[in-house]
Amino acid sequence: MRYLSLLLLTFLVGCHLEPRQLTVKEQLLENIDSLETEIVTLRDLVEKNGSQSGLQKQFTGCRTLYKHCEWAVEYFQPSVARFINGPALDEVEADENRFFPPAGFQVVEEMLFPIYDKANQNELKRETGVLLSNIRQIRTHLQAVAITNDYIVDALQQHLSRITALGITGFDSPVALLSIPETAEAMSSIKNVIEMSDVGKRPADLGKLLSDASRYCRENPGFNSFDRAAFISNYLIPIGNALKEFRDSNQIASVPRTNAIRSSAATFFDKNAFDVDAFSPSKEYGFTNEKAQLGKMLFYDSRLSKDQDRSCASCHHPEKAFTDGLAVNVSLTGSNLVRNTPTLTYSAFQNALFWDLRQPDLEKQSADVIANKDEMHGDLTLFLPVVKKDAKFNTLFSKAFPDEKDVKNWQIQNALASYIRSLNAFDSKFDRYVRGEKTAMDRDEITGMNLFMGKAKCATCHFTPLFNGSVPPRYSKTEQEVLGTPKFADGKQISDDPGRFAVTKMPQFLHAYKTPTVRNAAVTAPYMHNGVYKSLEEVVDFYDKGGGTGLGYDVPNQTLPTEKLNLTANEKSQLVAFIKALTDSEYIKNKPDLRRRR
């Protein structure tokens, strides 16, 4: 009996010495608690007039902790996450004509780095208080939500996209340039979450890849010298593939929602990763090849214009990646239009169209152009009888809209939009490179890629891999920027075009324009909203100088960093080489033909 009692006591003591492993949610909440404690310490240091080095060190520790929570914060509470680690710019809701001042880590970072001015002590104390309040709000929300395996994997896949497009590019650490050490923490956090999940089958190489990726960042912490091309190829893409295997092998269901990145994609570099329907107004506007075929016929039909002498193709030439090669085109009355004709390629992946973002989708964009008295001055209602009398059109409409008995305006708009949504090849040298063809880009192009995503800071506005202003990984917002673009190439005067301000009347948007894709930029000159620059080299020089502020203009609302990039002549050349490597193969093949036509 005594022996049995000793066995029982040993068993109970053993159980006590082996605490239960925390769940993913429990560990997440512990991390949030630790983050709150460290932010309180930061606030106390501010109150006690702490030293610059002490404040910077404490801030760095807070952000490090945040990187272990970020995957869940951004996924489950994105509206609050914007005010925890979003850009230090006003959050503007143009539809409601209101804005919110920036808050969070990036605002605090700008106060502490590179030099802390103690005159800002009260403001810094206030900002740490706001940050603390938002963290507490996040904890309350996370306590209430169910964090199941399907949400965990979906969140981690989105987080991997965020790390690739925003993390390693300096988007969320633009001043202190702590992006690479923070990426090491983000990799470790993914590994911890995977290990703590209650899913049985794990790819043998997933944990090792995450550990190796974290170590690579720790061993190569320099922001400008970090080899992003190697990191993406050797770590981030293989991790994406292994994470997908983890989901598939455990039969973890995809989260049912509209997502710009298809659930079947391992990473957003996959050939068919992006779903154009995520940017459509609603389900009935969904893309089909039949709609695109009809839209192509409409695209070249001049009967859409009032005088039947101008089609969509009159200003969007296919051989020039659907631009026209002009600084600005000519209106129907013979005067110059106000703005440059942008490429239609990849325009499907935006939530706002035109340079001033005045329309939310391609359907409304096409109707806007057709009705515009300076561009086509047409009327879709008057075009309907033309369609109904045309046998070929009737056949194509029946195939494109089999459930509709009559042709309507929205179908014309949807067909044109569908054709534009088909203009996304994703087959440039860059695309082939990130899919494993290591010889697709040469050394200068690879170096240019590292510059684009690093020192030159291009990718903090032109987000990889769409290289436009649609913000990953949700792609629910398309950004605009205030650059201070000159009116003429000599740089003596800022452009007098008010930009998005003309639409919203909000001062933050004076001289603001949509961030377009730089895919196919090699064949879409001239550049900027007014076509002021004829070459990519001129564009790079403008950014290198710090935009309009660098040229000497007074641009108080400039969102482009005003500091010089200090790019060398060779770096500028390599940067241009990479941008040219974003050209779809179709336009590379057509280059000789373009020269002959000129």
C-alpha cells in the first residue's frame, strides 16, 4: 500500500512539473500582455526624461514584441492595426470627407530616430498613451474571437505576403530601418505558431526553413545591404510552399471570403495567384473569357463615341502596353487633355481608377471615359440600338451574358472591364526569376531589384509583386501619393494640377495622384501624371533628389520622403535595369516593330 502511495505521489509530482502547453490563442494573449507592459515602461521612461539611447532601446524592444503578435493583430483587427503600425500619415476617408491623424509605432519612431528632441516629450507621452490604448483594445477583441486552425493558417499566409511586400522593404520602419531584424522576429513568430498548433502533420522542412530565414536576417541586419532577391528565392517562397503543404496535408479548409490572392496559391508570386474578381463590383460582374472576347470587340468600336471617330484603342495602343506614347493626348475639341494616358495592363488590380482615383472600379471607369465630352462624348444608351442590330454583337452578348434576355448598359461596361481584366500576363523576366528560373535576370537586374526593395525605397509605394499602390496583403485600398511633380522637365515650377484635391477638396490630397504600376514601364513613356519625364532615368533622378521638396518647391503635404536617396550613377542604372525587367514578354518581342513604326 505504501509503495502504491509513493507511485501515485510520484505521478502527481511529475504531472505538476510538466505544465500544459499553451494554445496559440493563450500564447498570443501572453505576448499582448508583455507588449503592453513594455509600452508602459516606454511611457514611464518618457515621463522620467529618459536618455535618447534608453528610449530607442526600449522602443526597439516594443516593436520586437509586436512582431510576435502582428500576424494576428493585422488579420483579426486590421482597422485598429492601422493605428498601431501604419504609416505616419493621416488616415483619410474621402467619401465621408474626414481624416484621422496618424498614430502608433511609426509616429513614435519618427520622434525617437535618428535623434530624439526632448522638446517633443509631451507629444511623445501622448502618442505612447494612444498606442497603449490601441493595444488594450486589441487584447479585448482577441479574447473574444475563435482562433481556429483555418484562421491561423490563413493569417500566416497573409502575414508571409505582408513580410515580403512590406516587412523587408522598410514600409513600417522608414526612419530607424529596423526592418531586417524585425523580419527575423516575424519568422520566429510563424515558427512558434506552427509548433503550438494542434495540427498533426508538419512538413519536415518548414520549421528548418523558418529557423534558417530568421538566422539569415540576424546575420545580415543591414537595411541597404540585405539581399532581398536571395531571401525571397531561398526562404520566403519555399516557406510559402511548405505552408501550403501544411494546410493541404492536414485538410485545413480555406477561409470563405473574397481575397485578391487565390487560396490555391502558395505565394503571390505564383502565375495565377491574383483573382481579378476580388476587384469587381459584385458577383454578377465576375470575369469570363466570353465577356473579355466581347469587350475586346467593343474596345475597338468607334461607334461608342459621339462622332463615331474614336474608340478606346485610339488612346490605348496595344503595342505600347495600352498607352499612347504622348505626354498628354488631344481632346475632341483639339486642345490637350489634362493628364497622361496610363497603361491598362494590370489596372484590374486597383480599387480606384484614374490619376485622381475618382472611380472605384473598371466598370465606372469605362462609362466615365465614354461620356466624357473631351474624350469620347458618347452615350451608352444610344449605343444599345447599334448592338441590337449587329448579329455578331448579339451572338457575343448571348455567350457573355446567357442569363440576360436583353442588352443593357451595365453589360457593355462589364464587357469592356473584363477585357481590361485580361491584360495581366505576369510573364516578365522578374516573374520567371521568382518562380525559379535563376538565369532570367542578370546581375544588374537582381541588384536593381534589391535597390528597388531597399535603398531606393520604391517598393514602399509600388508594392511587390503588382508594383502599384494597392496595399498588400488584403488589397482593399489603393494609395495615392503627393510627389511634388514639376510642370516642366526643367524643374522650375511645380505642376499646377490639383490632383485628387479637385475631387475631394481635402488639403491632404492637393497634388495627390494614384500610384500606378511600374510593370511594363519600359514601353509606356512618357511618365508621371502629366508626362513630364521622357525617360526612366529622369524619373529616377527626380526621386533621388527627394521629389518636389528636393527640387525646392514648398510641398508641405508631400508623402514621398524628402531626403535624398544618394544613389550612385551605377545604382541608378541598375534600378532602371530592374524596372525594365518588369516588362511582359509580349512587349519585349514587339520592340523591333515599335521602332519601325516610329
